[in-house]
Amino acid sequence: MRKEYTVGIDVGGTTTKFGIVDNSGHILAQDRIPTNEHEVVEEFIDDLYDKLFPMIEKVGGPSKFRGIGMGAPNGNIYTGTIEYAPNLKWKGIIPIAELIEKKFGLTTKLTNDANAAAMGEMMYGCARNMKHFITITLGTGVGSGIVIDGKMVVGHDGFAGELGHTIIRPGGRMHKSTGMAGSLEAYASATGVRETAIQMLTEHPEQESLLQNYTINELTSETVYECALQGDTIANDIFEFTGQILGESLANFIMFSSPEAIVLFGGLTKAGDLLLKPTRKYMEANLLPIFQNKVKLLFSELKEADAAILGASALVDA
Amino acid sequence: MRKEYTVGIDVGGTTTKFGIVDNSGHILAQDRIPTNEHEVVEEFIDDLYDKLFPMIEKVGGPSKFRGIGMGAPNGNIYTGTIEYAPNLKWKGIIPIAELIEKKFGLTTKLTNDANAAAMGEMMYGCARNMKHFITITLGTGVGSGIVIDGKMVVGHDGFAGELGHTIIRPGGRMHKSTGMAGSLEAYASATGVRETAIQMLTEHPEQESLLQNYTINELTSETVYECALQGDTIANDIFEFTGQILGESLANFIMFSSPEAIVLFGGLTKAGDLLLKPTRKYMEANLLPIFQNKVKLLFSELKEADAAILGASALVDA
């Protein structure tokens, strides 16, 4: 008989979320721990074990589980290792799947965090009946998962789908972690929106803006959003510019794999139409006619944490 | 018993090449006709028939043939139609597979011309044992074919893989046929190299260059190549710049699908190391560390016309 449960773990740069998932795709229990408070991965796993193992015990213990699925930055599906993740403290190559497997006594599979979210979207979200789509996570960074012919694109080495690091403004804004100039992530992330705000306010000191009432530490994508809602010109210009960069990038991605839809996730999507309208405008304007007015631009219906946990858990049976 | 032959047809913007292919992948006979001398597609097909049908008869007639495979700009594998091809005179949607099938009495399959070349490369060229690669054709324009997990990427509508039209210099050089600004094709094609030459000579009239001995009509990618070989600074700068644009674009493509190799085809590859060295340099410089020094950058071993004919003919059995 098929065992009843799987575990889904989503390792993020700041927080790691995890949950118990049943065979119908319901998350029975979930919790979280901080990721980057642990200098060594073993301590992180000890901390994870202390919270997660009691949850496993509560539903009947490891014998009820088919395994653990995990999404993590630079997670490699072929090797089960996290390799040189710029946003994590653990440097080099971390054999995390093996370490978790030993600790919990459960088969553990790993993939890229954004790929896990895309799998969640394909199994339980708005891409349920789609065979060709791309998910873009607009959070602290920009992640992506690409599905072609119903299959996750992982490439020859397991690392495909790093669309946040593609260059859209050659010679442009420096990305602090990667040292690369002009990548999508440098602009279309929460961090990027904050940088655009600081840049626009610095370049136009003469122009009045509600954003001038905030200290530099208070300037976040959320404050920009609030000021934009109140009709602030600079705040609106910031979303227009962010949507332009994102839309141009999406056009390039569409001309690569011609997906049916692009599904947007993550904190920045709370901006709704403020972001969606310019994104769609610049996306369409940069497409060859054969691609225009064909590709759906959607916001995910899933809660971000749920999508990642569900997607990671689905790895167990993949 | 399996019929012995297939026909491969490669419709290019200027010339259409075709050949008879046997079961071992040998081209027994081949010929060509001009493409754009025919205002209507029916005249083009009549002309093709006059040359190709005698070749078919010579090896035993249509009963010896399994079918016709065809590559064409904006050729759609799902519908057998050429749709809104900017470089062809036939506008709108052209049901070319159906028209050829009626004329020749042989099952006809169509795909994008660059995809046909990639299939040829996968079956008979330097990508023979690869499951993940991208081919880029650097000719009058820039074409591309993408293979993931051993399968051609065609997308949800058949049009995937238009990498020549991705934007690498937003707001940059205008592309005359598409009206788009800053696409790869506007720079890294034979046409693009000529434009870069004119631009550099205009911007630096004070700098001596062998290229100044040519009339504007004589400035071609070939003359730039010849001058570069003689040590001309501007001519070398032109290839350096072309390689920069191409290398930056290839880095973006690699971060999408993480291929094992990129195979370059077409007229511009005659420039050899003059193009390859800067391309590789800028490609590596724009990759995340996890992708660096992993991806082979190769020149095709096949003659371009052969690859396209062989790839198109392989469609018959796909």
C-alpha cells in the first residue's frame, strides 16, 4: 500500500518552510525556521529536525512517509547538493539531501527552489492543465522555473532556469551578490525596487514625492507601493520602470520557449496592476508579431509558501 | 519494406536548397532555386517542382519516397504553415506543406528552418551524442534551434526558438524588418557586421582603416574579415564588438536551458577565432559561476546547406 505522507521543505535565503503533505495535496501541518542564522549546515539540520520530526511523529512516524522533497537555491536534482548558492551562508558544495536522509531516515530528493514552486503550480495551481509555462518568483531575488512539454527544464547539469540572472541592461546596475551588471534580479526584485526608489529620489531632488518622508531604511517595495496607491508620481514611475525591465525580459523568455503562460509569484506581485500593466505593455511591445497577444500573464493562485512546500513534496514521486 | 528515400527542402530568405536523402543520411543529389523571385507561393512551388521532380523520377519515382521534410522561416510544425515570415515575400499564413503535398503526392512535414538545421546537427553533426544543445545560425539573419532532453523545443504554438529576435541592447540598433530595437540579429548577423562597420567608420573618421578603401556597397562581413586578418584595428574592433553582443546573448541562453554545447553555423563563422575568441570571453564573463567553463562553444562540422537538407529530411520520420 502506498504510504500516506510526504514532507516538503523550501529552503529560502532568509526562512526555511516545511510541511507534511497528504496524498490529496493538502498541507496537514507546517512550520518554519530561519535559514541564515546557522553558520554550518549541520546546525541548520539539527534545528530543522527538532521542529519537523515531532510533526512526523504526530501523524504516525517515518514509516507512514514515502520521503522528503526539498527545494533550495542552486539545488541540483542530479546530485542532491546545493552548489555555490550566493544567498546562503553555506559555501561550496553542500550534500544536503544526503545529510537530511541520514538524519531523518527518509529518502530525500532535492531541486532548485524555483523549480519546486513551478512544480507546485503545475500540480495544484493555475498552470494545472498547461504543458508549457514559466514561473517567475519576484521576491528578495528573482527565481524561475521552466516547464516544456510538461517537464521541468533542468538542463545537462541540473542548473537550468536561472532567469533572474540573465542580463537585460548590459553594463547596468551592479548586483551585489553576483557582481554581475544589469541582471533582471538587480531591478525586478524587492531589493531592486528599493534601489530604483533611491536612485530616482537622488536623481530628482527637485520633484516632490511622498517617498521623501521615509528614511532610507524605510524605503522598501511596500512603501513604494503605498505611495503609488496615493498617486505619487515617482512611486508610480518606479513600478513603470520595474514593469518595463520585467516585460522586456519576459519577451525574451517567450521567444526562447514559447510558453502558454507566465505565472508570477512572490512579494512584488502584491503591487497588482501597478506592476502587471507596465509588465504586459513592455512584454507585448518587445515580441515578434507571431508571439503577440498569445501568452497569458498570470499571478499565482497559490500562497507562495504553500506552492513551494507542495512542489517540493511532489519531488518524492517524480 | 521501408521506402528508400526522403526529400529535404530548406527554404531560405534568398535561396531554397533541396536534396534527395537515402536511409544512411547521404545526400544523393541536390539543387537550389531562388526563393524571393516568386511573388506568389504557387509560382515558387511550380519552379521547385520543375527542378525537384526529375530528381525524384531519376531514383525511381515517388513510390520510393517516404515523404518530404521542409524547413522554412516561421515554419510551424503543428500546422504546416509559414506564418508572417518577415524575410519572405509571401505574407500572412501560407499553407505550404499542404500545397507541396498536393503537387508532389508525397506526405510533407514542415518546421522552422533553424530547427531543421539543429535536427541535422543532432543526427549527423557535432551534437550527435548530445541531449541538450542550442544551434545558432549566423547568416544574413540569426536563427536558432534548441534541443532539450533530446527533443526539439517548439513551444505551445510551434514557434519557440526565435533567439535572434531577443533584445540584448534595449533601445539599441533598429532592425529593419521587425522594427525592434537592439535585437541580437541587428548586431550578430552579416547585415549587423556591415552596419557596425559603417557606424564605426562614421564615428571615427580620424582613425585610419583599410576599410576606408571600400565603397559603402563593398563593406560586407567578408571585407571586414579580410581587413581584420591584415591587422586593421577598426576591423578587429568590429569583430570584438560582434563577439561581445553574441557572447552576452549566449550567456543569457545558457542560464535558460543549461545546454552542454552551443553550435554555431553560417557565413559569419568563417571569421573563425576572430569571432570565437571575443564571443567566448564575453559569454563566460556574463555567466553565474555554476555555468562557467562548462559549455562547449563549437563551429558546426556540417556544410550549412547539408545540415539544413538533412535536418529537414529527418522530419519525415520524426
